[in-house]
Amino acid sequence: MLLGQPSDLSALHGRILAVVTQADSFSTDYFAYLKRLGKAVPGASSVFYLENVGQSGEGEYVQFPSEGATPIAGVPIVTRYWKVLGSIFD
């Protein structure tokens, strides 16, 4: 995968992202996803749906930390993300 620094989150709608999450700010377990950034959840502007890219698997709701926003319990928190620029297959 060729990854790049993300621009403003609002400009990444529909783009494929590599995302690292944790269950909450106290968790030591991290999970990585390669998903397409979907729409924000109405009424929760920091929560987005990550859409499945391939034919198998499921989407995932995640929250992107934003200043002044209270984390929503049960929704994984994004700790890092990158936009996918391309891929190289051997």
C-alpha cells in the first residue's frame, strides 16, 4: 500500500483510508482497517461509517477525535489514519 498524509477529513469522503483504532482511550489493543470513508452519522459529526472495500467483511462505525467532543462509549476511536494513494502487487 502507498499511504499519504491525510488532508481535512471532510475532503476524504469516498476515499479509501488505512485506519488504526482502539476501543477507548484506556485500551491497549489496537485494530487496523482498510476501508472507504462513508458519511457522518446525523447528530454525531465525529462518528463516521467505514464502508467495506472488498466483497467480504463488514463496515464499521468509528469516531474521529475532535476538540471539545465527548467520546461516545462503544464506538472505536481513531488514533491514526492515512489516505491510500495506491497499491503495488507482486
